[in-house]
Amino acid sequence: MSNKATLGAGLVAIALASAAAGQTSEWRRVGNAAMDLELAGLATGPVDRVLYSAAGNQLLIRTLSGKLFETKDFDQWVAAPANLILPPAAQGQTVSLPENGAQVRNPMASSLRVYAFGKFVYRSDNGGKNWENLTAFRGLSIVGNNIRDLAVSPSNEDEIVVAGSAGVFRSLDGGRSWSSLNENLPNLPSPHIRNLPEGPQGAQVELPGAMVVEWQPGERQAWRPADNTQAAGELFYRQILSGTRGADVTALATGQQYIYTGMADGRILVSADGGNTTLPERRIGQSGAVTAFWVNPADPRIALAALATHAHGAEGIPPRLLHTIDGGLSWDDISADLPDVTVHGVTADPTGNAVYVATDQGVYFARANLDVLSVVPPSWIKLTGLPQSLSNTPATDVKLDSSAIQLWVAFEGYGLYQTMAPHRAGDPRLITSAGLMARAAAPGTLFSVEGTRVNSANAGGLPVPVLFSTDTGSQIQIPFEMRGDSLALAIDGPAGARVLPAVPVVSAAPAIQLDPLDGAPLLLDADNGVLLDAMHPAHSHARLQILATGLGQVQPAWPTGLPAPSDVPHTVAAPVRALLDRNPVQVTRAILYPNYIGMYLVEIEIPNIVNYGPAELYIEVDGQPSNRVRVYIEP
């Protein structure tokens, strides 16, 4: 898929087939572990130690979290033996230092060359009498700040590698130019899920220090810094509360007027009136630090608290997950058979009686009725199917989307992964195939039934075509003949016949189709069929094609379940508008997409743009807006 932009409509067919075939039943990686911080190359998390092998053909590093990695090709990294003991770094010799506290490294061979590092990296070719700053640019370091180590190749004194807060960078010409070794290094530090993709916004994770980075829809290279105002405000608020609580506030969550605060010593304080007063503090057993909360958005009196494990006392294994139904007046331990590990994150679907936790040993799932205190302890099951590299990797956070259909998990070092929420396997839902979100149905819309195989379906006495079907999901098309205010889909599957919860029926419910692999909108250059993204932007005065579903009736009418013809265009009956950064642009045609079922093509002309770069795009049909997506535009 890396050659996506050259595949044109062929990739569109693959993407649609993947969505229809239940792509979300597999774990999908969202982004990588690299960040674009406008340095000499891509960055990652802090690395505090780097050294070459004796022959200079292999590199070994230690991350700040203590993990060891090695590379033989200076591109791909693999885990080094965990019990490997690194030798102490040898401090070099010099007649002077370029900055206070700088450390020095000498090449192995007899040479007047000396390297030093501190805030910047330096080189001297006369034993330290004079120094050249190798990484300063406008007062900042192009390889990140806080350089922690430097290694010189034993076979070439011009080849050096530095390790610091932004990862690992290499120079082959004595520091005159630099390249990043971070692109494939799994060292994204302790990511916590900040926001899930919504409209033109991509997935966002928060890193230590309230740094927020975003994987934008259609991104191919790296996480990029995003607005961290809210995260920084919450960090500041926790710091203020820490001064009044007598311990560090390690977790904070709000729901309506309820404020839940958890401390490093395991205490929990809850305010039911926006912080004016607090209930008496609670602590169950010898619990560890409170790491996270989940608060029911519909009823904030119902909440879950996750805790760290610690050394056992006489009371045995301490709680790892607590549950309240009265706003923190009492807490119930629902850890049950959950392993003796720290829980870093928790999320739940109260209507589906499902709870997920992120732990040091991966992700666990249990069925639990959160509306009442537990009578029967829940039984925890570890989720499987992840890549082998994640088998022993701690999960740092977990989150469900607003429809509780997709499960998102953050892993230490590796970043973000997504799959269909396993509890949906017994509780299927009807959602639009464009972005897998719950919305109203319009005649002709493509919908997905997530959570089961559909053998046949009908609605209101009308047969509903099943286009694709797998054990975990199926794709259907809403009949063009559908009438009425709601649709109750009756399906026949492995569990027999059942009727899914009804969804509203409207004349149009437009949704721009997204690539199920990376969430990028399916936008084409009309002249050459190239898929547009950040690396292949649109241009002023060019024609852009938007692939969508849910645009409703067409003229002349077309049968449900059949690919649209290529010789006779079937035009959308309702008025169609397109808006670019909320300004109307010319729609040149809106038709059924030839040779596809239930897909529409809206073609627009890009006007002369003054402010180039990312722009927000959406369509309106019969006054109903679609999801909002990002399109990149250049002159």
C-alpha cells in the first residue's frame, strides 16, 4: 500500500472490499513510532546510551525506559537481550570544553579529533583547543536537546551517533550533516490516547510532559505536534491539586459536575459539585497509585478507577480495578482474576456490559453490569491476535469510540492499534461503511453490520442485498425503495434470525468514504485518477472527485444491489453542495460511481486558493452535511 498514489481506482476497489470484508476484525496499526519535530530527521522518545560493536558494523542503544535495541543495517531495529549489561561510557580527553558540563568522546585511533556534547554536539580537530558547533541552528539543536551520549565508530572517526531526548541521529561526515535512525525504532514513550479520529482531525496521543501529537488522516510518515492547550491545562491543574492533596495527583477525570482525582498513594477524592466540596477520601486495601479513571458520560456517578500494583502486604494481591455507582461514596473491587499487574488505562461500554483495561501484560476484557455492584466477580480474558512484537509489551491506554464499535489501544514504544471491539461479536450494530460510524440511513446507502456474518437480510418487507460477508462483519446496501422514518434490519446469521436496533431513515445521509487502512478520505484527481493525500496534494483549478455514500435517490432510477453502469450517468436527485474551508465551490457533477454498488462520485472544481496547505472539505445533500475531511492543496 505504500505506492498508494499510483494505484488510482484500483486501490479504491481494494479499500472498499477491505471495508466490506470486515477489515476491522484484525488489529490495525495507526501510525508508527516516529515524530516530525522539525529536526534533522524524524524523532522518537528519549535514548540515553549508544555504542558501536568492535567492528563498527552494529549499533546498540538503550532507551530511557531501559529497553535495549540493536541494528545491523542502521535502519531496522530488533530487541537486544534484556540481560545484556552495557559497559560504562569512557569519558574522553580534551584541553577545554565547549560548554559547561559537556562530556567528551575520542576516536579509538590516535587522533587530534575530539567530540563533545551537552546542549549541542561539537567537534574539535586540534585536541579541544578550538570547537565547532555541529548542531546549532537559530539557537536550537537540530538533533533535539539534552544529548545524553555520543559514540564514534571504531572504523571511521567521521561516523558518529548521538542519543538524546529526540532519539538517535547519525552523521557520516564528522557532524556536518545528520540523518535520523528513528523511523523504525519502537520508542514512542508512554502514549495515552487523547482523541480518536473525528472529521478532519486524526488520532491524537499525549506523551509525557503534556506533549500532544496527531496522526493525520492520510499521513504516511510521522506523528506531528498538535494543540496541547487542554493537556497542558490539565497537567497544571493536577500540579495545583497535588499541593493541596498531600500527594501527587496521578489521575484526573470529569463528568458533568463530578471531578474524580486519584493520588500516588492510592487515595481517591470525588467532588459532586464542580470542585467546591469533596466527599471523604476513599482507599481500598493497600492499593497502589491511581493511574486512570473512566466516567460514564450518561451518569457520572458510575465510574471505574485503575490502579498500579505494588509489593504485596499481608492483605494479599491489592486491587487493580475499582467500581463505584454512587459517585465515589463506596468502591467495589472488581479485579477478580485479573493478573497481578498495573492497570494503566480503562474504558467501558455500559450498554454492552463490557470493560477493557490496558495493563503491563496487554489488554484484558470482561463482561460486567456497571449499573449495579458486582455480585458475581467478572472473568477477565486477554485479547489476542496482536503482532508477535507486542506479545510482552505493556499497553498504556485503551479507549472505545463513541459508538463503542472500535477499540483503540496504545502500546509502550509502538504507538496506537485499533480493532473491532470484541464484545460486538455478540451484539452487532448497523453503521455506515464510510468511517464505520453510527448515522441515519438514506436510500442506496452502504452500511456495515459489525459483529456477525449476515447470510440474508430484509427491512420493512424489502430484501436487502448482502454484498460481502465474513464471520466478523458484513456489508449491505439500503434499498432505494426504502420509505418510512426508521429502519429495523432483520438479519439471518450464525446465531439465527434477529432484528438490529432501528436507525432513522432520511432522504440523504452523505458520508465521504474513508480508506479503512489509514482513515484517509478517498479523493481523486479527476484528470489522472491519483488518490490525493499530503504527499500528492490537489492543485488550484484542478477537478477533484469525492467518493461517498448516502446521497439518496438518483435519476433515472437504478436497482438496488447492482453496479452502476458506465455508459449512462445516474444523477443524484437532491441538491448537492460542496464546501472547502466552509466556502462553497462549484460542483460539476454528482452521480452513482460507475461499476460500483452504492457508491457516489461528486466532482468539484478547486478555485484559485490564496492560503495553501490543509483545508477542510465536506458535502451537503438535501441540506444534510457529510463528515468533514482534510484535503491538501498546492499552487
